[in-house]
Amino acid sequence: MTAPTENGTHREQREHVAALHAYLTRYELVTWTSGNVSERVPGEDLFVIKGSGVEYDQLTWEGITVCDLDGNPLDGVRAPSSDTAAHAYVYRHMPEVNGQVHTHSTYAAAWAARHEEIPCVLTAMADEFGGPIPVGPFALIGDDSIGQGIVATLQGHRSPAVLMKNHGVFTIGPSAKAAVKAAVMTEDVARTVHLSRQLGEPVPIAQADIDSLYARYQNVYGQR
């Protein structure tokens, strides 16, 4: 798949998405060129996504490619991410999703390697995820199989994150920044719950308390 020539379309949004990748390196969620952020273009059947293999310290708006919802590149000199078909599938089947992130962050990927969901044993998890972080099916990279697994796992689920078996983290959100936040929080709780298990078995939070915490955080917390 070869990207067309650079026409500079959607440059402001591409600059925004390029800048969001700094969170992935700041919170040590990625190594080398792995990982990506994408965002739906408002009002159009398009999204923008990081170019394949582009180094983070060299990432500018020109490293972000514009694609249609079938994953075909329409503008940009970089071939889009190898996860483009997965992102496209999610955008086609989850219209409420406007941003996605993929990482191989260390602790979360370790849970994915065990095919094990992260149990909801922290108030921060109840706040952000509304319960455990689920595990999605194993799928090979390159077509929309990963996207199918993400949709099947997260549709109707409160969690904005899924651990794809033997792979890593995929997060969704109403914006790309929200999906980035979910990726940061996924690694944070994956690390804490892992450490807790070294000391003994973590104690789950009661479902009624999870529901209460989630409702407060989603509807009351922060500036409105």
C-alpha cells in the first residue's frame, strides 16, 4: 500500500495527533517506532493515523496520513500504520468512537501474554474503566481481524481498553486524547495490580461500589 503525494489536507488535525504521540513516549508506553494514535476527521468518512515505522522524535504532521474508512491512504507521504485496517474497522462499526490508541506497554502487555483480564481492585480502575479491563481474542496483524476483536470485546462494555491476547493494548475514546488517557491509565493500573499480586491476592471492589465510583467520575469529577 503506497500513500499518495502530500496535499496538506487536514493539517491542523494531523499536527494535533502528531503531538499526542508525545504522551506515549512520556509515559513509556512504546519502544522504538511501535504504537500509534488515530483520530476520526469530524464530519467526514476519514481518519488520520501515524505513519508506519516513523520514529517518535521525527514525528511531525507529515508523519500522519489521512485515510478513508476502508483504510485506504488519501493524503500523506508516509504509508499508514500496519494497524490501519484495524482502526478503520473500529471506526466503521463504532460510530461513537473518535479516537484510538495502540501500545505494547510493558505491564499491560504482560497481562495480555497471560490471556488474563485485569481485575477491578482499585478505585482508579472503577473510575476510568467501570470494571475489569477485558481480554480480546488473538489476531494477526495486517487485516481487520484485530479490529473485529476490539469491536466484539468492547461493544456494550464500559472499558475503553482491551488487552488483545499475546499482543498489547488497544484503547478507544470520544477523542484521540481520551484514548491516549485510557492507554496511560491501562499501563498504570496493570503495573499496580501486578505489584499487588506479588504480595497476595488483590481484593475486588463490590459491583455496587464500582457502579457508584464510575458514575461519579464520569459525570461529576473535574471541570464541567
